[in-house]
Amino acid sequence: MSFINSVTFIIKSIAFGLIVGFLILFFMPNSNLSFNWHSAQQAWSFYQQQTQTNQVGNPRPKIALENLSFSEAVQNAYPSVVKIYAYRTKNIRNTSGTSDKVVEYGVGFGSGIVLDDGYIVTNYHVIENAERISINMYDGRSRFVNLVGYDQKTDIAVLQTDISGLKAATLANSKDVLTGDIVMAIGSPFGRDQSVSLGIVSAVAHDPTAARIQTDAAINSGNSGGPLINANGEVVGINQVTLSSRGGGQTGVSAAIPIDIVKRIVRDIVQHGYVRRNWMGIETSELTLQGYRRFFPNIEYGIGILVTEVEENSPALIAGIHVNDLIVKLNGQEITGNSSFYKIFYDIPINGTADLEFVRNGKTILARVLLKEKISLSVN
């Protein structure tokens, strides 16, 4: 008898002995144990379910694809999407060589999303250098609108109209967006009427300096500024750009600005007339493994960011921060890269404080930086 057969025989014998033992305990005379046949059946059913789950993995509900539709979500979002036209004037020379003929023509088109109180948000690059801006609404109405302000850093612009009857979009929380979520991009690709493209969230970058929701939903020219919605019709981001190959064209990699970033920028523009940001006055980068081994051998690879520049008269310089310092903690939280640093930094109240822990020449140093507000906005 082989070793495997011997082990199998022993296991079966033990199992048989246990079963016989339990039967004796239940049915022997004067036994105090009661046998519940219904409970035994439930236990056996549970055992079979667990065995099947272990064999084929966690069971998933079956979806009938022929019954799958996102029309309700789209219809909920459609009335809040507008088509945007940007105009400027251009001089056309006549045959005599003089510039006495002026015509007005559209310089760009895109999409936008209606917010409360007649405000509309879109991408800055959609209305850049425009002298006049108009919107076409879902119901066919068309109006010229005013530019309230814009922020080039995040590529967000805010428009306003006094027209009545506009439906404000339902905004989600982009922090709840996960890779693999189903999303749809709504807009006016190539200046056409509203259309929808379907995809999933391919990746999420939380760095507020370059926050992106990456998706494979097609975002073409004219979709910029329109909403990226979830399966409930809620806006999770503002469509911004398609990353294409050198030859151009749709490659399945598109990006949207997370709606949480948009909310904050729009709020500042509307309430303050400019975007409020804290200023520390440093530039940072992430070190390679070789950099750690050479300059910070006692620091675990991936912990901290290197200060590469300190601005003159900046809060960082006043607090004693130097070039080549390795920042390892901000406000008590460990730093694992630029993304984690700026995610914490942008949550600090305006004109607040930043407690830094950094390494210089093998020594750990603490410093408190008194942040200052920095205006970074151009308004109309």
C-alpha cells in the first residue's frame, strides 16, 4: 500500500469512527443529547455550499446582459449638460491688402455642466481667449453667458447665466470612485448633439496637484467639460482630455477631473473671486533606490520626498527648510511620495500650519511651517 493510500485509509477510518461515536452518543439509552433532524439537514446544506464555493470560488449573481441598461442614469444627467461655443474676432484681409473686414467665428466648442444658481462649469481650455461664449441647452434654447472666472492650473472655468428652468446636476463624491466602476462620458463630440460613451474607471490618481480619474470611456474633442457619470447618473468627474499615441486618435485612455476638486475650485471662484491655496514655497521629487542608498542609507526605500527647491522669502525658507532635506512626515502622517504629501497638504486650512519631520545629514529634525495664502486665478 502506497503512502498516499495509507493516509487516505487512516483519514477515512477516523471520520467513520467519529460518525459512529456521535450516533452512539445520540441514540444510546439514557442519552441526554437530543437529535434534531432539521438542524442536521441545514448543516449538511451549509457544508455542500461551502464545498462548492471552495471549488469554484465565490459565487456571483448572474446578469442578463439583454436586460442591462443605463438609460435611467443617462436621462437623469442629460438635462444638466450643455453644449458650449466660444467666439473671437479675426481680421480677414481683402484683395487690396488692407484689413478692413472683420468676421466673427467660433474658436472652440465643448460641453459644460449646470450647477446651482445658474452657474455652469467647464474646462478652461474650452473657453480660452474667447470674447463671447454661448451655450445650447438640452431643450434647444441658446443663450450667451458670462465668464465668472477660471483656474488654469486645474483647467476649470465657471460661467453664469440668468436663464430659468435649468436643472442642476447631481454631484457624487469622487473619493468613493474605485477602479473598475462603470462610468459614462456625456458631451458633444466634434460639436455634434449630446452622446454617451461607456467604460470603466481604469485608475484613480488622488494627488490634488494632478488628480485624475482615468477611464476607457471615449472622450473626444467636444466632450471636454462634460460630465463623467456613474451608474446612478451622478457626476463623478469633469471630462478633460484623451491621452493619445503620437499619431493621435482614441487609444482607450482618457482622463477626468475628480468632482471633489471641481467643487472646491468652483466654490472659491464664486465666493472669493479667486482660488485659495496654501503656499509653502518648495518643490519636491521622489528618490530612486540608488538615491536612498547613497544619501539616506538608514531610511526605508519609498519613505519621504526630497526637497529640490526652496523659494526666496517663502514660509519653508523662514522655517529652516533646505534643499536636499528628505521630508518623511507631514502633520504626523508618514509620507510615501508626492501624492501622499500633497493629499495631506491640500487638506490643511488656509493660512494653517504644517509640521514637518525631515532628515538632514543623518539627523531627524522637526520644523513648523506657517503657511500663507497664495492667489492663483485669472478672472474676467
